[in-house]
Amino acid sequence: MVALRGKEIDAFLARPDAGRPIILLYGPDAGLVRERADALIASSVDDPNDPFSLVKLDGDELSAEPSRLVDEAMTVPLFGGRRAIRVRAGSRSFASGIETLAEMNVKDCRIVIEAGELRPESPLRKTCEKAKTAVAIGCYPDTERDLARLMDDELRIANLRIAQDARAALMSFLGGDRQASRNELRKLTLYAHGKGEVTLDDVMAVVADASELKLDPIVDGAFAGRPDIVETEFAKAMIAGTYPGVIISAAQRQAAWLHKSALAIADGQPASAVLEGGYPRLHFSRKPAVETALRNFSPARLAAVIEQLATAALDTRKQSTLAAAIAQRALMAIAANAKRRG
């Protein structure tokens, strides 16, 4: 069985084994699948834009004629040189083509297959794990260690340092999709170019703003006691590829802000002054939902919510495959709890 794990993956990607030209990349992190596929293709051909060097195939179309994969892989280029085939797997199986190809002597051609999450019994995954000339690589959401390394790599390339509080905040916005995380980091390093050090203000100005705009309706709906909004907006976020842990992080920040505000109001400060004086400044469109949240929750109940969200945040990290279910359950529980005022 050739299913790589951990450091074996990094070693293989750095120096792909010519004796295993068939490579299956699969898993829930679509960005990591694409990133690894791009790297493998770049090291396989001289010019990825040359249609004679790189052939792109659709898995569902290939399922109707699996032998086409064999024909393409065994084709000898007219002008010589290395070739690659990039296959995007769909819902239909073309495993028989892989089985045939795995028994043949493939020269100067690498076959890179991109797929989503595949169960162990999936024909495509089973075939690639069993074949001696193939390898299967799982692509799962980054752990905190992976994110720290990704962050350090991008900062080093940009010749930047990062403040400790900025690092902690930035970590909460990353994860779930490697490509999205890398894009956010590059956007941040471009913003901070020439400054020497990335600050918390930089992170909040660049990364947080882009994230919060999409997450506000989910979070506000939860604390306002609107499970219908939570369900609808959470589904949109999942379709858009938002990592569930980022939503929980946004809910944690909102819970902390609401708790601080509720304490201030309990001490006699007018609610209007609390809403106007917060940082970052609350957008006018959110005020009705936030006012409702402050009526719904007492400081004590908000403290309990903060603990519940901390548990949910930890659980999404530990059980990445269940992250969406864990996050949605936590938010729906807040929405249900909000209806019990006090």
C-alpha cells in the first residue's frame, strides 16, 4: 500500500519518484490539493502552458472511455520532452484506466489526479494505494503547526517579522483551505511591505476586514436568536469555502465584545454610548442585531457562551472532518439560548 503520511509527503513532493508516475491528490482541503498539483505539474514539464506538454482531462468524461488515459500517457511527443496529464476527478469512476496504466511502463509522463474527499473504499483511492507505480496523498486542513510554518515561510520571503498579538490574531483567520490561507498571507505581506514588522492593526485592517464582512450575518444571527439566519448564512459560507474554525473565531470575538459591553451597561453606562464607543467601530447596519443580543444575554450567560465557543474551537481543530457540524451546532445552540432572555 502506497499512501504517504506526514514527512513522507514533503519528501515525495520535493523529489517525486519517477517509478511512481501516477499521483492521486485527494481530501477536503481543495486549496492544498490544487497547490500540490500545481507544484507537481511545474516540476513535470518545461512549459505548463504548452498543450503538447500538459494534457488536461475531466474525470467524468474519462469514465466513459478510461482507455483514453492510457492512450494519452503512452503517447510519444513529436518533438520529445517530458509530458504530464492533469485529471480532475468527478463523481464517476475511471479506476479501470488507472489499473491498466499501473501495469504499464510509463516513461517521461506524470499523471496527477485531483479529487475531493474519498472514502477508503473508493475505487480510485483503493486502486492508487494498491498499485506499485502509483501513490495516494491525502490533503487535510492545516494544523496549527502547519499554519505556523506557512506563516513563517511567507514572512521570511517578504523579510518581515510579526508581533506576538498579531500572530495570535492572524492564526485565528487562517486554516481550512491552504490556498486561501496563503493568499491572505501574501496580501498581508504586501500591505506591510517595508515596515519591518506586521502589527495587530495590519492584520485587522487587511485579513480581518475581508473575513468579517462575510461572517457578520452568521454571528449576529446567532446572538440575536435567529437560527433561521444562522442556518442560511452558514450554508452560504460553506459553499464559499470558508473554514468553520474562522466562523467560531469570529463568534468568540463577538462574545467577548458583548460580554465587555454588557458589563459596562450593568455598571450604568448607556447602551447607546457603548455601541458608539466600541473598537472597531460597529457598522450601523449591525446595530439592531447587536442591541437585541445585549437584551438577550446577561454578562453571566455570555461568560458561559465564551466557554462553549472555546470548546467548539478546540473541537474543530481536533476533528477537522467534523468541523462544519461542530461549528454549526455551537452557533445554533447560541441562537436557541438567546431566546431565553436574561
